[in-house]
Amino acid sequence: MKLAVQSWAFNPNLRRMLARISGHDEGGDEIDETGIVTDIKGDCLEFKFIRGDQIVRTQFYLEYFRSGGLTLSVYDRPPVRVELPDSYQIDSTAQGE
């Protein structure tokens, strides 16, 4: 999947994807956050993640991803359903006896 569809526009297919943004932002601060791409508006990517007990909403511009500043990694595979095996489907109150 490509980060941009034009030199000035993010790929709109990134919208609503689970992603990790890492590297150094425009101020030189290190960032490594996993969250959701909530919207794409041309060269602006809106991103939401959890830090501690706060939901943080922020924006990144396409220029931040040039020259190795930031890296965007997306988790683009469908989720895999996991289930508890039948052998573990016991009454939890019986364990204390």
C-alpha cells in the first residue's frame, strides 16, 4: 500500500486503519505510537491513539514522512477470530473448590 497517491496527498485508503507512526517529528522529538487513522484531508493525516489514560488526537502532514522523518506502518490484514478452547469452558467458580 502506498503512503501517498500524489506528491501532495495521502492515500485515502489509509482512513480507518490501525497504524503505527514512528521516527522523529518536525520538531525532532521521537514518536512511536499505535492508533487509528481517523481521517485523510489531502496532505493531512488525522491520527488518534491512547497515551496513559488519555485519548490523543493529532495531525501529521505528508512532509513529515519525507527524508526519513516519520514512518507509517499499517496493519492491513483482516482480524483473525480467536476462541477459547472447549476444554477451558468450565465454570470458574469450580476452580476455587
